Amino acid sequence: MAHFYDAVLQRPDRFNFAVDVIDYWAARPDDLEAMYWVSKGESQKRSLTFKYFSRQSHRVSVLLQRLGIKEGETMVMIVPRVPAWWEIAVGAIRSGVIISPATTLLTEKDIQYRCVKSKASVFVGDGASVAKFLAVRDACPSVRTVLQVGDVPHPGTDSFYASLELVEADASVEDVRRDWNSPALLYFTSGTSGPPKMVRHNQVSYPLALTTTAKSWYQLAPGKVLWNTAEQGWGKASWSFFSAWNCGATLFVYDDREAFSPRRLLRILHRYPITTLCAAPLAYRQLVLQEAKSYYKEHPPMALSHCTAAGEALNDEVIRQWNAISGMEIRDGYGQTESVLLCGNFSGFPIRPGSMGKPAPTVPLSIINIDGSETAVGEEGEMAVLIDDISSKNEFFGIFDGYLNDDNTVSRREKIFTKNGERKVWYLTGDKARRDADGYLWFVGRSDDVINSSGYRIGPFEVESTLKLHPSVVESAVISSPDPIRGEVVKAFVVLIDQWKDVNQDSLRKELQDFCKKNAAPYKYPRKIQFVPLEFLPRTVSGKIQRNLLRKMEWKSETKAKL
């Protein structure tokens, strides 16, 4: 019987990532490398095989049982990029424990929110995150067990490493494949438009369905090495975790706990055999600045051949500049914490800079109108995934169960349309886009970010992309601003390159407005421009600009000014 890696991907009735993937690759005689880990400062390096993670995850499963942690319970995990993160994650999946990864950037209040909302019974963290948790432990009554990874254990906690040493080297648990729709992962959204929501994934919606993302977008196979710069608390980190290991590829991990540095990223690419890079658009925007370009010429990558970007829309000018520097194209992709990759730029068709590409293989993605019909070419609509046929084994299953509610039910942004006796159920992404005549998709913006000025609907991303073409602009954020005549107009908060900060602002403002009129439809130009420092732009902890906060601030301040 062919393994799922070699066959057409179908949804199985029962599945366990630890058994069906990790143990599968571990059983091969070639002892494939699963992870190449490099410590901060590069003083330590470890090459870890699938056999290692198979053995360790069995031991972790035994440890969880001895600690009284049961199948179906939730584990909030805030651990930096150390191998123990993956040992614990695979062990939890093997045991049927639901993992809820979170970023090390969280505050005490954030940790309390996640533990309470998820009703977690276990908290796993390093010394710093455990200290934050202990400060709010009394407000998290569901948490029974605290497991600390590294550092001197805090009182009242169990040391992961010391506890694991008491588990026999050959200890194992029974192989159990669980119903495909039983819960496996619980992620919190980045909160770009409100409080973080709990996103529940089942045994296959991430752990297995990401195989398609791995093959078509990351282009992974045994022998390939993937570096995803996202921290472990984000859904995109799971994209690389499950993608690489589903394909028998190596996951490169650099335990970096400092702010992003383009020079450091380029140095790592120069020193290690990384073949595929996945980074946020923010990282690529910094890689094309002059200092990084000069460093790249002196320290070219050792093995890099494939670049991808996801997390937010990528400006077309950045794609062009990176190609001029490296000779490589950035294959932009679009997905959500709620899904695997939904569309992207794949091999087999040329990249159109600024486009999100085309729907991913097997993904029933469309752009629909308010009545559920598909939009015409060039017409703006909402990106939606067809999910009406939930009984078929050949269905698209790379989508979450829903948002977990306080009463333990799940719900999704769905719309049901019935026409001529045909019933269709769509999952609504909340993002606006349009489709060109060749099937390429073009991002417009979040549904609530779109600006309506004098009857014209204007997506902020296109204005931001146009501004990025100007040599003075590092980054921008575009929102609506109240206007007594037009109702609302386009306003841009612009971050300037250092060399342009002393230029007369009134003259530069006019120059940027004229530039936008020339390089995009004239009605889209920003009638208001405010120059701001980079730190002025509010971001989620994952680095996405929170336009909704800028918009609230703008409308509040303008209303006060009128009073």
C-alpha cells in the first residue's frame, strides 16, 4: 500500500501524525535527518533524525501519562526554538493531548487570557514564560500541571528534562490512530481586528493537509532543508513543522531570541545548507535595503534555491528588487491560521509581481459576491472556500473545525446559498480580492479595511504597494480618514528612509501624491499623508500592522478636532 507521501492525498478516517509520519520516516534504513538545530550565537549545533524524534516522543508520551495528563486535555506551550518543543509537540500528538502553542512575546495578561479561554490543564514553558504564568496562576484554575523546559525550575513546577530522565530509554506507548475530526491543535489568531480567537484544528487539517502545501509551494522532499523564520507560537511555524516532516525533509531551526536582523539572516543562509526560505514580507522589505544588498554580495547563500513569503501581502516592488539582488523570485502565498495555503505562486506559471498567484492544488477557492455567486473578471469580492461536501473522502480538508467558543462549540464565518436546488456552503476568509482574466488573484485588503471614498472602493494594499515604489518609502500603512465632503478619504502613514527625513515634508508630501496619481488610478492617491517613525505603526506580536487601531485613532482624533 502506498504511503500518503507517494499517493494522491485523501482524508483518512483515522490518523496520528506521530505514528503515520514520524514513525514512518524513522523506520526507513537511511536514517533521514529531521532537524538541523543551531543555538543562539551558533556555539552549539545538533543534527537530529526522525528516529530520535520517534523515540523521544514515545518517552514524552509516557511522561505525560505519569503526570496524569489525559487525552483530550489542552496544553498551552510557550517554549523557544529548542528541540524539546518538537519532542513535546510530537509526544502530545501521539497521546491525543491538544497543543496550544503561543509566542514567547506574550505578557502575563496574555498568558492568563489563553489559559482561561482554552481551559488548559497543562502549562509548558521555559523559565521566563513560567515566571509570567506563575504571576497569574491563581487566575487560571484549570491548570493542574506546570512543566518547565530548561533553567532552574521554579517552585511548584516539574522540570521537563529531569522528569524525562526518569523515563526509560525504550519506553513506549500503544500506537493509536484517532478519528480525523478529533481536536489536535488550538491556535489563537494574531488579533488584527479584535481580541484573539481560538482556532481549533483536527488531526488532519494541519498535520496531514499541509503535505500539499509542502509539495506544491515549499517544493520539499527528502534532502531539502527548510528554514521558516516564524516563531513557534504562530500557525505559520506549524506550516513548516508539518510540511517538512510530512515530506521527509529537514527542518532548519535557529534559536534566535533577538529582534530581526537582515544581516544575521543573510549570515545564516551563507553558513548553512538551507535550500528553502520562508520569511515574512517585513523581512524581505528589509533585505532589499542598501546595507543588506551590500552584505548579500559579499556573503551569498550556500544552497538557497527557493524563497517563499506569507503572513501579509507582499509588495511587488520588493519581489522585483529581491530578484535583482539574488536572481531568485519570492513565491508569495496566502493562507490563514484557520487554513493551509489557499493560493500562491507555484512552479509551472510565471509570477506576476503583486499577485497572490492562483488557488493551490485541491483548494476550492473562489471570489464571491454577497449573493454567493462568483465574481466577474476584475470585480472585487470576498475570498471564500467551498466546504459544502463534508461527507466525501476527497473533500478539501485543510481548514479548521471553527472558532472554539466558551461553551466548547465551534463556529466559522460561513454563508449558505441555495440556487436552483443546489446548496453551497462557503467559508468566508474576511479578505477582499479580485481575479484577472488569467486566473491570478490580487489582494485588496481585509473586508473592514477597504475604504469607500465618494463611491470608489479602495483597497489599502494597492496604495501601500504604490508608495513602496518611491525611493523615499520604507513602509506605509493606509487607512480611511473622515472627510466632510467625501465621507472618507485615503490617508497614508509613511515611514521614510533615513536619507529622506530632512527633506521638506510639504514638498515630499506633494511629490508622493503626484507619484501615486501617476502609478495607480488617480482616485486612489492618499489625500492625507503623515510621516511617522517605524515604531509608530501598531503591530500584532507577529508583526502585522493593525490598521484597525490606526483607523480608530484617526477617526477619534478627527472627531475631537471638529468639536
